[in-house]
Amino acid sequence: MKRLLSAAILSVATAIAAQAQDDPQTGGTLNLVVQPEPPTVMLGINRLGPVSYVGSKIYEGLVTFAPDMTPLPKLAKSWDISDDGLTYTFHLQEGVKWHDGEPFTSADVVYSFGEYLPEAFSRTRGVMDRVEEISAPDDRTVVFKLKEPYAAFMIIFDSTGGTIVPKHIYEGTDIFKNPANETPIGTGPFKFDEWSKGRYIHLVRNDEYWQDGRPYLDELYFHIIPDANSRAIAFEQGQVDVLRGGDVENIEVNRLGDMEGVDVTTDGWEFYDPLAIINVNTRHEPLDNPKVRQAISYALDREFMIDAVFGGFGKPAYGPMTERTPYYDPEVLTDYSFDMEKAKALMEESGVEAEGGVYATLDLMPLPYGETWQRHGEYIRQQLKEIGIETNVVSVDVAGWVERTTTGKFDITTNFTYLLGDPAMGVGQTYRSNNQLNRGTAANVDGYENPKVDDLFAEGARTLDPGKRQEIYSEAQKIISADAPVIWSHQMEYPTVYRSKIHDLITTAPGLNEGFADVWIEQ
Amino acid sequence: MAQVRFLLIRLVKAIMVLLAVTVLSFGLIRAAPGDPATVMAGEQGAVDPEFLERVRERYGLDRPIHEQLFTYVAGVAMLDFGDSYQHNRPVMELIAERLPATLLLTLTAFALALIGGLLMGVTAARHVGKWPDALITVAALLFFALPLFWVGLMAILLFSVQLGWLPAFGMSTIGVNMSPIERALDVAKHLILPASTLGLLYLATYTRMTRASVLEVMDLEFVRTARAKGLGERRIWRRHILKNALLPIITLASLQAGHLVGGAVLTETVFSWPGIGRLAFDALLQRDYNLLLATFIIASAFVVFFNLVADLIYSLADPRIEVAS
């Protein structure tokens, strides 16, 4: 009986403790790292990674996305889409105020999408070109009328693509030089407090946030620590609580993740969906030959590369999408599992003549984003040598790399693209023949031209039925995977290292670029 | 009168040097591949050619290069260094924000190095060929050869991580209310590791330079004459050896003055010190022409200015050097 009683008491105590752990607690400071130091935190005019990280706490979009890319309410509490897919009606939250106390209304949304964002951001302008009219029938309703159906339309409404900015501050001003950019005013759960240049950015709780009881945290510090080793030390010493992917080298992640009271997750990248690729300039010989490109793809031992170079974070990719991308179809992809014999045989079949066992000597330009990518480049170089392709490694800085990549002045370069939650948004841009040079690093810089693929992407973008879209994108994946206009390296996984006492840090597809209204710290 | 004329001539020369620096740096940075528009394009992933054109137009990068140069030089002459492309703010504001932190770090390091270097150099020279000389020479060589970032990291591991004596990064403790005295002590505590790390490199240079210079002067005839005259050893050292040995050190110090405002990228990076070096480095990566050029020009102006000061100090250190000549 006594044993039974103590067991009962123990189970009640455990239940209470578990309950206590599940109930969000209010208060506390979250110490984060932002690197490199952003030039601004005004999310409307700049969408660099660090700007999005900080700015997404201050500014909001109409919606955000669940990990499976289902839209979730943000500044819009609900929305209706007409059956013909041409009219999107958003119903806005009640009682939302800007950080300066002014009320947030539909006029802010119309201004943001009608004037501000098309001026500031290419991607949003591209999507807004498809819109015939934006109107606000009343203070709480916004209607977008499209010229033709666009299946990925909702994607533009997250906080980074569809940042809602205050009309009363920006209308009629030079949005890039408006002094208010220094003291950003948003609707988000945190307000801008102070930016000590070179040291930290301090955000404080927005007490008048529209969602009752949120945010839970009192304040956020984004520490500016330029050196990766110093960032690791700061985490070890408890000065920062969260490290984003890329803050420290992946090898360090495994070490830090083994510390007590520390967790690691690769969640929260479903929206950006990064895919590492090797661009091959199909305008240059012998890369214009599909057999040569296929040979390169077979020559890569992706499993080994992910383990040895990327610290085990990542999954092999054999086609233009990752397993996170909607409409991904692994069945139709060519299986480019490592097969050196096949790679060599394809080089022989290609019809390219070899001189002294060398088929070609090409320039290889690794992505200048730190050590890991240099090693990635070295691995590729070594594998290419095995199949008779010699390479000269070209070292450039980021600006030089962008210049050469986007203007087609390269043979082979490593790169990564964000697939952005829908094939009509982030996938097609890398393969469509009308999107080649001077259109950014995620464009079709390889010069791939296939009318069938163009048609499929155009059709996929305007088709609304998910079943039909699946057929279209399966066919596109099959053709592209076989043609290998790009060599897919791997589905990238960015590890977030954080202290276990932090709860609900990553719950949505944009991950750490979410507003942090729900994040709480176990005291 | 001769001094005024000398100063005027030097001033004209200084302006010409600065003009040359401005034109050269302008040309150099424009020669690097990529411009601010391409960097922004890279950051956005997807852009259209129209966007690139508008960015270039916004910053005047679409105009002929000689026109851009002329506008820039005319601006600099009026002390207007333009706006930063990335920050959309006047570059002078950005530099002014970082200057105090940089000066605090570099001046402390510089002072430590100069005083330490003179003491160690003289000590080595006085005991030339004996163990203190060997010890100091080897230490100086080691300090000179060790990469700064490595020394910095080792110092952090030892003094912050292992011993817990000193903070590992930053310029002060964040998020704590302190009295001005407490704040000053807090900054001083944060300053110790970065200033000593940066100082080590300069220390090595001054030690070696002082040792060599003192050894050279010690053998000169006027020192022998002073001894023959029966002057006291202290007086010989102070009046004859040290004073004459100082000249090359003044030259070196004036040349290194540019580093004072140019910042110290590696030290600032390792210790998260909020200085100009890091700002300039990021500006280079982002092709933020105006910001980068302004840091070049201001650092050059410091070098030119301190060289002028050095010329004046020469005449004090060695009366045989006349400013007018």
C-alpha cells in the first residue's frame, strides 16, 4: 500500500513537473548571434540572411508557413481564394498597432505591395507583375486580383518576401534613405531598442503586441561576433544561447551538440529549402555534352562528401528538388549514386577526344563562403581528375564570384539556391531558358535550353490542381535529372545549436526567421 | 620664417600625396570584379537586369568613370565622403561611430609596444651576447612570427576559457547597469587581451629596431669620446646613446600611425572589437566603394600627418637636423 502511495505521489509529481515544463513561462533574455553584422535591420529594403534574422522579429508578413508549407495566419487572420485562383482576399487581425502607436490598416498592406516592395525587392516585384489590382474595400480587408492564376502566390506573403511596412512613415519618401530606417517601426512581437555598432542589437518586448500574452520573452540580444571560433567559445561559455547554421563550422556543431543541456535540430529550413549545386556552363565545351555532365554526376560520392566535408549534415540530391520541396518525386530521378566505372565509361562514350588521358582542362571556381566550400571544391577537383577532367581552381571573393557567375564567365562553380517552398517560385528559375544571365546567382546561369522544360514550368505555375501539378513537376524532374544541366550536390541541412531550456524556438517553415512570439525559456 | 616655409611646402606635398592616394585607391577598387549592384544581386538570389540598372543609377555608378572620379574627388575636397551603399548613411557617420573603439585599442597596443619595445631593446643591447639579449631576441622573433589570430585565440583559451580571468570577447559587458567607474574598469578588463595581442606584433618590431639602433650608436666615436671625457655611464646612455638611437624608432612609429585609424582587422575579428578594421573589411567584401575609400584616405591622412610630426621631432632629437633643410 505504502509503495502504491509513493508511486502515486511520484506520478502526480512527475505529471506536475511535466505540466510545468509544457506551460510557457514569461520573461527572460535570449542571447543570439548575428553574423555578419547587418547593414540595416529594416527588413523592407534588404533581405540578407542577417537582416532577415533580426528584422523578422520587428516586422511581419500577412502569413507564415507550417513545416509542410501550409499557410498560417499572421497579420492576416484568414483569407479566401476564389475558385478560378484569380482573387485573393485577406482579412486582417484586429487591434494591431505599429510600434509608434499608429493603427495598422489595410492601407499599409496596399502601400507595401503596391509601391514599397516592388521598388525594394526583385522577387516581390516579379510576383506583383502578375497582379492586376490591389484594393482595400475596408480597413480590415485587402484584395489582390491576378492577371492569370499563379499557384505559388501565397509564398510571397511571408515576412521576408512580403514585409508589411508603415505607410505613414514611408509614403512619398526615398525608402532607402528614410531616417526611420535607423529606428525601425514594425508590428512584430519585438521592438527595436538599441544598436551598438559592432557590438550588439537589442530588441525589447512589444507590450502592445496583437496576440494576447505574447511574446513570452522580455528581450533579445543579437551579439555581433565576427569570428567563428569566438562564436563557438561564446556558446560554450554561456554568453549566447543559440547558434544558427553557418555560425560555426559543422565539425564544431557535433562537439557543441554533445554538451549537456544542448540540443541540435535541422528543422526550420522548409521555407528556404537550400540545395547545393555545381553549376556547369553548358555554353562551353565539353560541358555542352550531356554525357560529360552525367559522368561528372556519377563521379561524386555524395555520401562521403557530406560526411567528410559537411560534417554529416545533408542528403544526396539527384534532381532539381529536395525531399522538402512540394511535388518532389524521387521515383522519376536518374539514380546518380557514386559509380566511377560508369562515369569513366560515359566519358569514353561522349565522343570527346582525350589527349594523354585528359578530356579537358576547365576552371573550377568554389563558392567563396568559407573553408567548407573550399574543401567541397577540392573534393570535386579530385573526382574530376579521376574521369580525365583537369581543373584550375579560381579563387575570388564574393563580389567577384557573383559577377563571374551571373555573367557566365565560368566553366564550373559551386553554388546553392533556395527553392522557396514551391517549384513555381524557386526551382524553375534555375532551368528556364528565358532566365539566364544578369538575373542573380540562382538563375539559369548554366545556359540550359529545353522548350519542353520551359512549357512545363509555365504550365505548373498557372495550374492550381495539386494532382495535375504533381504530374507536371514529375515530368519536369524526370527530364531535368536525366539532362543534368546542373550537377546536384546535396540537399543542405543547417544545424541550429541551442540550449534545451529554450522552448518552441523552431516551429514553422521559416525557422529562426520567425518572429519568436512563441519562444520561451524554462526558468 | 624658415619653419613656416617648411611647413607650407610639406602641407602642399601632403595634399598632393592624398590626392594621389585618392585617385589610386579609386582606380584600384574599381578594377576589382563586381560592383555594389552585383553584390546586392547576389544577396537577393534572383534579380532582373532592370533592378541592376536602377541600383547603378541610384548610386551614380552608371555615369562614365572619369565623371565619377571627378565628383568623388570634389566631394572629398569638401570633406564629403558620400553615403555608404550598404548602410544608406553618410560614411563619416559610420566611421565616427567606430573610431573611439579603434583608437582605444590601437593606442593602448601602440603605447604598450613602444614602451615595452624600448625597454626590451635597450636591455638586450646593454647585455649584448649574454642571456638577457638571447632571451629577448628569441622572444621578439617569436612574437613577430606568430600569426595574430592564433595568438588571440590561444589567449582566449588560456585566460578566458581555462582560467576565467578575462572576458573572451566584446568591448564591455552587455545588458548590465554600471556606474561610470565600473564601466571604465569593465572596458579596461575587456581591453587587456586584444590590446596585448595586437601589441605583441608592434612590441617585437620596436624591440628589434631599438636593439639594432642602440648597438649601432654604442660603437660610434662620440660615445667613446664621452667615455674618455669621463662622463657617467647614465649620462652617456641618456644624452648620447638613447637620444641618437631614437631617430629610426620615430620614423617607424610615424609610419605605423596609419594603423591607428585603419584598425586591426584580425584582432578586431577574433575579439569582436567594434572597430574600423572590421567595418573596412566588410566594405571591401560588399564593394561599398565610398566607405572603403574613406577609410583608406583617412588612414593615409594620418600617416602623412604623423610623418610631418616626425620631421619636427627629428629636429628636437637631433639638433643637427634643421627643419628648413
